[in-house]
Amino acid sequence: GNYFAIAPLKGFVSESLEVLRGSFGRSQLTKAVMDLLVPMVDVEGKEGIIKVIERTRGRSEDEVGYVGGNAATLVLKVDNTALEGKDFSHAVVKGTDFCNASLRFTNLSETNLINSIFPQVFGAIFSIAFSPDGRYLAMGDSNCEVSLWQIANNQQLFNCKGHNDWVRSVVFSPDGMMLASASFDRKIKLWDTRTGKCLKSLYEHNNRINSVIISRDSKVLASASDDKTIKLWDLQTGKCVRTLHGHINSVESLALSSDNIILVSGSIDQTLKIWDFSTGEYLRTLYGHTSSVRSVAISSDNKFIVSAGGDNVIKLWDLKTGECLRNIYGHTDCIRTIAISPDSKTLASAGYDKVVKLWDLNTGKFLKNLQEHSERIMFLAFSPDGKTLASASDDQKVNLWNFITEEYLTILHGHSSTIRCVGISSHNNIIVSSGGDKTIKLWDIHTEKCISTLKGHNSRVNCVSVSHDGTIVASGGFDGTINLWDIQTGKYIKILEGHERCVNGIAFSYDHNFLVSVSADKSIKLWNIKSGECFKTLQGHTDWLWSVAISPDNKIIASSGYDKTIKLWDIETGECFKTIQKNTSLSCVAISGNGQYLAISSEDKIVELWNMKSDECIHILCGHDYWIPSVAFSPDSKILASGGNDKKIKLWDVNSGTCLKTLQGHSHWVDSVAFSADGQTLVSGSWDETIKLWNVETGECLKTLKDRPYERMNITGVKGLTGAEIATLKALGAVEDGEM
């Protein structure tokens, strides 16, 4: 196998290439060996390993073997930025795992990269499905795309574009000729699996669609939505033939019995409902969950219903009687997905605790943990023969577990440098950004280059905020922590721990003494910046919180989230003195610098502007075509900027409520906007992986900063890659000589 003697690394890196070829370079090192080596690599060792790679330049593949590739993989596991800016032209780095690597400005011209692995261009994966013959895997992702992959060689066959929001569910027709996808854009699309072309678009839901299934005879499609309904569609005509009412909140998941008789739905309202699939008749409601039901499944022998959700419990029900037979415990966070093997013997479950658990379906006995994902797991699917379990995660990986060999294999690894949040320190001419790669980046406004990458979170970074004096950056992560950083040096200051779920919003007080955070745990926390102590927790919201703002006199906090309310809090007493109830989930709140105005953006495409003194809504700002995740006031409180999922930024006159300008240039959602201290520049961050700087007076785009892992990486004359792989590298920032 891959057994070899591991010499001390100092001696190891000084060995001749010929000696290394016979040990370290015989074959690709296994994950187990890599995990053994990584702790041995210190700073000095890292530099030595890089020199080993450099020594392969100008050598043949036979002379080098896997020495260069194993060395590159090892050093990248220690530090994924270790090879940035290095010259490896004409080197041999065969079989390198580049999936998590940052290779900005690296020279790989004429380099041998045969058998190397690079990430694909896709985001977090929300849904996967095996084709009926088990040869293909379909997936829907956060980049609003549906893709079809051949499992045997990991090759993408089609990338289907047409949705303009997250694709939450994909399913094959039983004959394998068609693929259906459902999206948060309220549409269902039917795709031809032979050509990748869209056959039909179905739209009648008036809110996000969470799940689709197709009947065994390929005639009827069922869909579940946030509009609280289930719709049944005739696939031949594309028309909705029946709408099922009964749930009082979003319907999250659907399951159909193998005989096409029973339809089961699970909802945020904490119930399961059972329906006659052919007539749409409501049969019964199953009660017992104490939180949202996120996933339901029916065993293929039609004996059991299985459900799971936000209460971390799996429930096993008798399909005929509706009796709850068993509760299964083991997960420590929300269970997002369950799947039952085709032989009805094994149950798989996974969710926000990042673990796949296998259970004996009949006894409820725990069998095994599979821990290979680094982010929450969104979907599980068994192959038709039951030999393979696929898992899809926010870490942009699709993993396959082989029940025969008991081996885990990552078959797809994506990359998406979406910009989730931006801030600006005008004092230092620095832009701060955060996204899905677990880091915070500091950008020099003048040079347009990333000058520092801050690492400390072990999950994606949802939000950043810059203190009003421009000295500190606070970052809030999906891991539930807040990190404080010195913006001048990029050094870590301290960690604030106390939230039980992801942190989604942060705001600094104007006196620089405290900051406020909001979380998916429904709480608001106030933190002393110097001590890091949480000195107050505000409770009152009933769902995830997304946004928070502080008044300039440091007396009022505004908060908003999924519970469709904005709450105003007295900071001194901790009491909520006003609640504004709305009809849709709320994305963002902002308080103007003069303390007079409150801006509220929501999923219903409008921004409301309130006078905080008179307690009146003075303007309703209409003009966006999709929901609005970000609003910000100019420092003089005269202009409000709004960033929308319609890819547009709008500037509004606060006094009159009129739209002054529409800024266009982003090719994807605009998630964040922020003004410079002088109010002359607006910074925007987008899911198109760019940061743009705009002249507020003229509306001109001044600069575009790109956060791609292979920015300006030279791949001229590279060896061992297919045309499709080269195209992917270019999409991630790589260039050839003529494009430099």
C-alpha cells in the first residue's frame, strides 16, 4: 500500500528527489497518512516542503512521480494560502488536491497537473437525487443552478440555468427522462435529462418552494411551499390540478408511498399531514414534534413514516394507524434531512450538527456516525441499489458512503466566493468583506488588492461590522462565535462566545464601548468590547434574527428577523418598548446617523422608512423586483441605499422618498451595502463574488474587487487538464498569457 518510513521533516525535505521518488512519491498519499503528517509541519517545515515542489521544475514525470503532488497537497492542508504567488512553472505536481487552495498570482505555466483535483463552480448544495439507474446524480445549489453529473468519472453533463433563487429540491421522473427542480423563486422547472433543456416552467405558488416529488407513473408532480399549500400538477399539461390546504405554516417536505396512494407532508407548524394522493382528500394529522418538521420519508414497504426536524428528534410512525411507534435520539441540533434505504432496513439522518447517523429502521438501534462534512448537511439520498449513500452539505461537497467497502469518497467539491457582507474603514482606506470561505478579507481601496486574510472561524462568516472609529472589525460566524480583530494589523483580539446558533448581525455602539449581536437562537446579546463579557441578553423574538442596528445616542436597539417583527429595545432597561408587525420576513434594519429615521427592508420587495420621533411610516419605497437583504444610510442621513436580489442597488432621497439613482453592474444578488465616512462612496458586496465601489453623486462604478481563489493564476500551457477543467479554473480567476 502506501506504507513508507516517515523521517523527521527537516531531514525529509533535504533528501534528493530520487530518494523521495522511491518513498514519498511512489503513489498518492492516503487521507490517513496525510492526517498523520500535517501536525509535524511547522513554519520551517512548510518552507522546506515548498522547496521540494520547486525542485521538480524542469524534471520529467518519471523522475518525480508523486513527490511534487504529495508535497503540494501536504503544505496546502497546513496552510491553504501557502502557494500564493509562487513560481512553479514547468514543475511536476501530479495528483495534487487543490480543492481548498488559494492560488492567487501563482505561476503554473507549463506545469504537469495530471490527476490533480480542483473545485467545481457551485455553491452550497441544498438537494441531490440519484437517477433511477444510479448512474447520474443531480443537484440544486445556492448559485441558483441545477447540474447533472456522471458518477463514474465525476464529469458534469449539464449545468441548467433558469432559476433566479436557491434551488431547494430536485427529483428525477421514474423513467429517468426528466428532472424537476423547485426553487425559492416560486417556480418549478422540468428539464430534459438528455439535452439539459428546460421543457416547462410551472408557477402558481406565491411563496418559496421547498420540496417536489413525482408519482411512480411519472404523471403527477407534488410541490410544497412557504405559502402553506401543497400543489398537484399534471406533468403532461404543466397545469395545477389540485391545491391542498391545511397547514398553518410553511410546508417543508413531502413523501409519497410506493403504491402512489398516500402523500405525507411535514411543516414548520410542527405537524405531519396525511393525504389521499389521487383525490387530495385530507386523512389525518400527526402531532408530537415540538418544533418544525423539516423532513419526512416513507419506507418502500409502506409500513413506516419517518419524520425529523428542529427538535432534534426522529419519530417513527405507523403508516396505517398514524401511531407514533418510537422516538430516536442522538442528534444535537436541527435534523435537516432523512433517507430510508430501498430495502427499508436502514435509516440515515443528518443536519446542523454536521454528522450523518445511520440507524436500524426496525429497532431504532444506532449503527454508525459518518463525520466527513465541515458544515451543516442539507440532503441525503440512497442510490437505487442501496449500496451508496450520498450526502450534500453547505461545505460545497457531495460525499458518497459505500456500504460494501465502508469507504467515504468526496466526488464533488465546489467553490463559491460569494460576498455576504461588506464594511469600510475610511480612516485606513480599507474595505472589509466576509463570505462562505470561513475568512474575513481586508482590501486596500487604492491598490484594489487583498492585503490580509483573517482566519478564526470554523464555518462561514455571515456578517462583519467596523467600529465607528475604524480600529476594530467584528465578525459573526455560522459557528455561533464573534471574533474581534485589529483592522490595522489584522491581528486577532478576542472571541465572544454565548450564542447557541449562527450569528447573523452585528452593530457597534457609537461610543465604542459595546457591540450588539443577533442570532438564529432568537436572542440579542450586548457585549463589553474590552472584557468580551456578555452583559445583557434580550429575549422576545420567536424565530431567527437577521439584522440589528443601534441609535447614535446608544439608547435604542432595533432588531428584525424571520418572525415578521421589528422590535425596538431600551438598551438601559433591556425592555422592548415597541413591536412593528409585518406580513413577511424582514431582512435588514438601519437607523440613520441623526437618529431620526428607521429603515426596514423585507422579502416583499419594499423598504419602509419610519420617523422614529413621530412613530410613523413616512415613506414606502418601491422599485426593487425581488427581496432586499441590505439597507444603509449615508453619514448625513440624507440618502438611503438598498441592495436587492434583483442585482440592483437603489439610492433614495430620505426626505422625499424618491429614487435618485439605480446602480447596475452586479450579475447576482447584492447582499450588502455600506457608505464611506464622507458619504461620497458606496461599497457593495454580491453573490457574483465581487465588491464594487460606486460614486454616490454620479452613480459610476469606480472599482471592482474580485475575491476568487485563483485570481491571476497563470495556467498557460498547463498539462494534464481537460478543456472543461481549464474553463472551470478560468471561472475561478485563472488566466493564460494572452489574458494577463
